[in-house]
Amino acid sequence: MALVVMKFGGSSVGDAERMKRVAKRVVEKKREGNRVVVVVSAMGDTTDDLIDLSKQLTDQPSAREMDMLLTTGEQVSVALLSMTIHTHGEGAVSYTGWQVGMMTEAAHGRARISDIRPDRIHKALDQDKIVVVAGFQGMTEDGEITTLGRGGSDTTAVALAAALKADLCEIYTDVDGIYSTDPRIVKVARKLNEISYDEMLELANLGAAVLHPRAVEYAKHYSVPLVVRSSFTYNEGTIVKEDASMEQGVVVSGIAYDKNVARISILGVKDVPGQLAKVFTALGDAGINVDIIVQSGVQNGKADFSFSTGSSDAEQAVTILRGMQNDVGFDDVTSETNLVKVSIVGAGMVSNPGVAAKMFDAISSQGVSIKMVSTSEIKVSCVIDAEKFQDVVRACHTAYGLDTTEQAFVGGPSERR
């Protein structure tokens, strides 16, 4: 008997009818001869509703109490799904993250998994039961409840698949696989039959919302067989694996975008050793992630630097830098928001010259200027004004020959986690 981990996100179990559809699908998987573990997110907008409710009571809720609050959403989902499975005549048992030994570090709201002790799952599977596990949550060694942050249910599913040595981990979402770009923007985006862990990790880090980067990291590290497919259809999904075969003539596999981008510029920095170390150490200590860093030429012993960060961190970053102005010695600091980072990703880029030039040409054809550029062996990212980013994504998609003649299937609203 194969062991399969199935993960369903918030929109897949968003109401009673969808819960029934998921239960039917889980039972079908079991009756195909598999042992089944299901990981479930909170129903629909439950998490957002709980956050909004907390804001009505306090502007600064305790991180610990927020974890206590938010984990209730998944507890509702697993109990209801288990009940629904019972109506099909199958045995099922629901567990919270801490009941299945999902141990994490002590970081409320963004905990990382430190260990998994799945004895309880094995026991239930040996009793021929379907095991339904709450995603997104765990427990510290001293018994504190934690949450894993955005994408936590994806991470729970893949981590469980690794710990259980599952034969397959299926991530069910609102599209029927991984596409060459967001099918809501490019109607003729192509569905990928397979993609490598490295390409998927780049796309996830660069803004593609189908899989969370931490889940892909786990899958790659533990060689977890991963399939992304729709909870609304029975279409074949996309396989994420170590070495995906590259389609003939396709150099770029996918195009991602990130709308949460700001550019910070530090003007007139003294060209002496250690100045930038002070700047980026201070930003790192404040938990501000920095992405692209660009330096202009040195003139009169001074240089200008720009870096990109999340839009939500821009104001704090500027405040920190202004507080360091006398110590570091620079003339001014400015910020720019309403930017988007558009990225192309493909394992074939490393052996094909002119890939970046084609992207720059596609962007310029839309009358858009490039503000920042970052490259690696399998990706090129450009920061541009947000106004025409959808036109840029479409132009790049066409330029790299990714358009199909069929419209992509979009099954429902975006998954929450």
C-alpha cells in the first residue's frame, strides 16, 4: 500500500459543499488502496476574519495569543472534514499539529519546524484510518503553541511526507498545476507537466503563490515526490522533482512577479571600508530583508547605493537609515514604492546567451524603464514601475514562446495558506 499525503488549502474547504467534495476525493484515494494522511488549512477567509476580530480589540495583540487564536481555524477544518469522511463509511481521526508531534522553534507567528514525532499518525494508519492533520501549527519543547507563518500548511504537508517517508505528497489548490505565469494575467499561460525543485524554488521566492518556498526547500532536501493539482478537477497536475526534462526549445520555464517591492537609495556614501556593513547589519538586526543591491560609480570619494526590500518594510528602513546618517556619513536617503519585480526563471538559461537581452527588449517594447536588475544562473529579475507590469509579463511570456492556444483553467480564489 502506498502512503499519500494530501494537502487542501482554505478555498478548497471554504464551505460545506467544498468540504464534502474534498472528503469524497480523500475517500477515493483511500479506496484506491492507499494509506492517506490529509493536511488542511482553515476554511476560506477564517484566518483573515480572526485577525480582523483581534484588531477590533487591540492594536498590539500578543504574538503568543495570536497563535492561540489563529490555530483554532485549522481545528475547525480538521474536525469537520473528519466528520464528513465518516459519512462515507470510512474511519478517520483528526489531530492538531502538536498532537502529531510537530515540534517547532519558539518563534510565534513564524516558527520553523525542528522535529516531527509521528508515532500517533503511524498508529492510526495501522488501524486503517484516514488521518486528518491541522496545517500551519506546531508546539515548542516547553508546550507553547506556535504557527508557521504564510505557506505553513504547504510546509506541514511536505514535512510530514518526509517524516513518514510517503510515496507521494499532493498539494491541491485552485489551479490545476503550475503554470508558466499567473493565468489570471496571461490567459494563454501553459501548464507545466513537470518542473525542477530549483526552478520551483526560484519561482516561489520570486512571487509565484502556488507553493511556499519553505515547502519546496523541504521537498528538495528530503527528495519528497511532489505533485500540484486542482481540487476542482481531476486533471493531471505538475510534478516537482529533482531533474525535470526541459521541453524542446524552451529556455525559460516560468515568469513570476512580486508587487511587494520598494527601492531605497542612499546617496553620497563615503567610499571607505565598513560603511555598508554598518547599514546592512542594522537592517538585518531589525528583521528587514534586502534583495537587490546596486552601486553607482564613485565620484569625489562618494558613491550612491540602492537596494530593494518589501514595501511594508520601506518606512522602517528609511527611519533606521536616517538615524545612522551621521555615523555612516551619507548625504541623503530616499524611497520609492509602487514597484513590481518581474522575473524569468529557467534551467536552460545558463547555456543560452541573449536570454536577458530578450527580456530587456520585451520590457522596453512596452515603454517601461528598468530600475534595478538581478541575475543568477537560472533567473533574471527586473524592478519596474507597477503601472504596466501586467503588460510586461504578457510581453515576456510571448517573447520566450510560452503562449499556448488554450486558456488556462482557474478554479477559484487564491488559497490562503
